[in-house]
Amino acid sequence: MKIIDATWELPNLGVVTKEVNLDADDAVESLEQIRNLDCEYSVVRVPAARVDLMFKLDDLGYRFIETIIHVQHDLKNIGSTLSPVTKRIAESITYAEMNEEDLAELCDQLKAGMFDTDRISLDPMFSQDIAAKRYIKWIKDEVARGGKVFKCVLKGKTFGYFLSRINDENINCVYHIGTYKEFVHAGLGVCLVHTTVRQAFEAGAKRTIGGFSSNNVPSTKANLSAGYQITAMQYVYIKHH
């Protein structure tokens, strides 16, 4: 078990936060130490199949809110899982690193409510406005650490974006990805995810990884359709102390 002071969340959420990562070999009894954490909000991530830990968290007043699904693509046979029509559209998409004007547009899109399935948006103690503020801060922090924000363009229009960074092991990490509200029902989700694969391959990464919430069904479908494979799952519990 690892208990982390999530100091970065204070300016985002306005509450003192702790994050707890449980390991596959943690004993149920060890969870007693997180019954009353010294914070206002806590997030606990549980390895898949540890139902005993899940039941104990229920007893301690924690509530399940989502499953994080971790995926990876080995950057081989890119596009082979796409239908002919989808592949033709996906291959006509261009991507480029965002400039300041693009980033300003992205911030406006986020503030307008691009995302509504993450745990912050769904939590009645928070809001979509707080979630948007958190995403914007997340983007700025990742860019400061060397991450890049890419816009995806089809027929001259930016329809979505993704944020990624290649780590020291030459693994491309996709931190988040989204379709602009105007295009959310345009069927471009798979093409957007496919673009993350193309970009990683063209940047010379050995593989690309990412993750998304089980609350976002379209994202699940898009990632699997684009050839990503599920590697792990974590159950996420929260508690407002």
C-alpha cells in the first residue's frame, strides 16, 4: 500500500487530497489505516479481482466510482483492426503540435463541458467546471514536463486533441484525449485514437500506452477498435472525509 499526499489536487479541487494505491498482496486488515485519513478527500485504487479489498472499502465508507482500464498498442499492424471506411477517413487526418491559439481554443472547449464521465464531473461534491479546471491545469503541468498537445484535423477543421509524452524507456504515454463537442456524434472517436498510434509510431516509440474510465463507453469501443489491448484494470473508490 502506498499513501500519497496529492498536493497537486489542492488548487484543482480546493480540498486536501490523499491517493492510496493498493497492491495485489495487501492484507484486508491493512485497510484499517485508511479508515480516517487526515484529509478532506481520498481516492483508493484497487487491483482487479481483489473483491475482499473492495468489500472492506465499502465497510470503511468508501464508494466505488469507476474502473480505470489500462491499454497498450505494440505499434505493429497499425490500422489492421479498422474497417475499410474508417481506415480511409483515419488516414486522411493530419495532426500537429498545438500553438498558443490552439491551446486557447482547447481550454474554451474544456470549459464548455467536453468531458462528463470522469470521476470529478460525476461526483456531486464537485462539478464539471471543477473537472475542466483540473484538466487545464493537468495539460499545463504535462507540457512543463515535456508533454505535447496535438490537434487532430479533418477537412481543415480541428475536431479533437490528445496529450502524450515519450518517457525515458521510449514508451509513448497518452495522458488524455478528447473530441470537441461539435464533433462528438460524428463517429470520429476511433480515428482520433488511431491518430495517437500513428503519432507514436512516427515519433519512433517502441509502444504506446494509455488508460480510460469504464464510465466512458465510447472511449472503450474506440480504443479496442483502434487496436489497443487491455493490460490491467483498477477499481477506484472515493471518500469525502
